[in-house]
Amino acid sequence: MSEKKILAFFIEGCPYCKQARESVNELSANYPGVNIEWVDENKHPEIANNYDYYFVPSMFVKDKKIYESHRGESKQECFDNVKKVFEAALL
């Protein structure tokens, strides 16, 4: 079986990114074989500039944006969206 990959953009210190990481930690055991590559957009703009998003965290599967956070996002909303990303990675 081929490896399933999620590309996730974040910024250090972002509270929404922290929520997303917590959600990933809670969900990852349920999705074996899914690998997440976290990219700090401030440290790697050469990667981030190739993707279309405005808010972080943003998560992509096969170069398709599955999730982009928004201001005021609740922890439950974040969790539900991260779960959708994991499910998309398995398709």
C-alpha cells in the first residue's frame, strides 16, 4: 500500500495551528499509514508560495486544499475539519 500524505502549513505560535496539531495527535492513531508533513510558512516561503491559501493552518492532499482554518474557528470545528483531511488522504 502506498503512503498517504498530508501537507500542512502553519505558523509558530498560531493558536489555530495548535488546535490543528492537537486534533492530528488525537486522530492519527485511527489513520495508520497517513503521514503529515508540517511546513512553517515563515521558514519555507519557497514551498508555501506554491499553494493557494490565506489562513493557517491549511492542509492539502495531492495538492488539493481540503482544509483552511478561519478566524474564530472552534476546537470542535477544527477537529471535524482535520478528520475530513485524514479521510481525504485515504481516498
